[in-house]
Amino acid sequence: MIVDLAAERGGNCALTEQGKTVQSHGVTIVGPENVPAMLAFHASQMYGKNIETLLNLILDDEGNLAMDHNDEIVAGTLVAHAGDVPHPHMRKLLDLPALEVKSEPAETSATD
């Protein structure tokens, strides 16, 4: 199979036909038109799906904010909260001191 992305400008394959899919010598040759416009549609679909997924993550069933600040995705998107700036990169850009990282308590074994 050949997908000739230059079909609108005459193509890179001598057998390409703009806007058509043809068979020649057992090879399928696709000559799509306006490829950038097709990509914009799919990019918009993907962006919309990502936003929907994020909203489902940060909203409860009634549509109220219910953010789990321990969730990696929520923490990575949270720029400001309760009068503070918890996002490390934003703190750096604003010349704010780095936040202390809370360390997990060390696990103890049964023999300790």
C-alpha cells in the first residue's frame, strides 16, 4: 500500500490519482486530498476526549469539584489551590520557594 501525501501536488508516485484509491500491479495507492484538514478533525476529537477524561477525573457524579490531590494527573494540572501555588514549575516561575516534599514513613518489618 502507498499513501501518497503529496497527491494534491501531483504526487510522489506516478500512478497516484488525486482524491482516489486505485489498484495497480497488486498495490493499493491512496491519493488523499487536503490531509491537514483531516488531521485537524482528529486532533480536535482527541483533545475533546482528553478534556472529557480530565473532567470525569476531577468532578463527582453531580458535577461538583472532587479533586484527589494525591492523584498524579490532578496534581500535575493544579496550578493554584486555597491561596497557594502547589505546582512546582509555576512556583519556580513566580520565584516562590519550593514546597517541602512530604516523605512517606519508613516501613518497618515484623522483626523491628
